[in-house]
Amino acid sequence: MMIGRRSYNVFIIMSTKLIFLVAAASLAQGDNDGYICSRATYYGSPDCIGNPYGACGYGEYGRTVYNGEVSGVSRLYKNGSGCGACYQVRCKIPTHCSEEGTKIVVTDYGEGHETDFILSARAYSNLALPNLAPQLLAYGVIDVEYKRVPCTYASNLVIKVHHHSHFPTYFAILPIYQAGTYDITDVQLWLVCTSLNSLPVMLDAVSNLVITFDFKRDFDHFVEYCKEWRGMRRVYGTVWDMENPPIGMPINMRFQLVSGGAANANAEVKWLQIANVIPTDWKAGVAYDTGFQL
């Protein structure tokens, strides 16, 4: 009987420690519904919505998307691939905070004291129960929990040609209305050499292989040689660029999509290829509908 009692007592002590450890882990990681604990603050703006000069490069779109419920992030920025991601955020003051919280989209980079989110004033206020936004704003910094959720838009994925682009020699773009939970981690263009304008680039690329060039004899060889997907450069945020883009034809593009971010060990990686998404005579500042939703 004594042996049995001692075993029973040890079991209870170990179980108590186990319950304590599980509870502690739950507090650190959030509730069982996938939320992660963090902190949030807000920034001021004249109209309480977004910043058109945000680090993601969205411009006016970044000010008004999701009705101005936007946020700057630091850790979740992920060198720009976190731009356009959506999160459900809810605060943890029962007397002031709504149970649902609010849904925001990342449009900027920002660092605060132990915060993952620097929300627009509108987004921050929408964390509160009815008529309690002023009291919540007075806190300045609050405990929150968040999780990644799909972005939803009535629009398809749209590719906007950046206003600093210069036809036909410099091509910069930014994807907008990025639905779902995918991060865009790579953008590539399909290159085919079809004109003499491409010839210097081709000759430079293979100068170690060809000494003389006979146009009639060798042009087909060069065209076949330079058919390839070539990566664009991430300039900053969600802005991608390429010098000497394809000319004389519509531009085919493909996007590498990673579900939930590259840091997720179980992330799904896939390519979305879209033909003729940008017309031959593209123009800076114009947005082109891809016809696809992520």
C-alpha cells in the first residue's frame, strides 16, 4: 500500500507540473484557435487611416485599402514579402475590447516597444467595444493576439506599373489586391530575344562562346538561347523592377507564392503563371487586371 501511495503522489505532482507547463505555453502562444500573443500601438494621421508613403510602396492604395484598417509591422514585414498580408487582431482588455477585434492588412514597416503592430488609428479604434474607442486610445499600447487570415477582395490580383517606370527600358511593378494567405516571394518575366534591341544583351551574355555574328545564320540560335524566365529585383516592400524588359510583345509573368510565409515549415510553395498580363505598349502608373484571384 505504501508503494502504491508514493507512486500516486509522484504522479499527481508530475501532472500538476505538466498542467502548469501547458498553461504557460498557451499564454505565450495564444489560444487554441491559432492566435499569437503580442502588443500593438497606433499612429496618428489627419484622417485616421493609412500612410500613402508606407514602406511597402503601395502609395494611395496603402492609405485606403480595407477602408484604412492597415498596419505597419516589424517582425512580420519579412523583407517586404509580408506586405499585403491580412491578420485578425483583437485586444485583451475585457472591459474595453470587442470579442472579434478587427481585420487589418500590412502596408508599412514600423517598430514599437515590443509591438508587432503599429495600427492606423481607425484600425486601433475598431478593436474597442462600441463607444469605448477614446478610452482604448488613451492606453497607447495594449496587449493583443493575432492570427494570419485570408485577404478578401472583390477585385482580381492587379499588377500596377510603378510611376517611376520608363517605357521601354525600365519596368517596375507592384501587385495589389493580393487575396488569400500567400506571400509573393519571387516574380519572373519570360524573356525572348525578338529584336535587334536585345542583341547587345545577347552578345554580351554569350561573348565567350561566339566570336563572330552572322545575323541570318545565328539569329535563331540566339533567340532560342535567351528564352528563359528571369527574376525581377525586389526594390523594397512589394515593388519589383527590371531594366531592359521584354519589348515588342505582351509580357508574361509568373509569381512564386508561399502559403503563410517562408518561415512556416509546412508552407506550400507554388508558381502562378499568367500569360500576356502586361500589354506591349505598357504605361507607367497604369494598373492591369490579371484575371486571377489568389
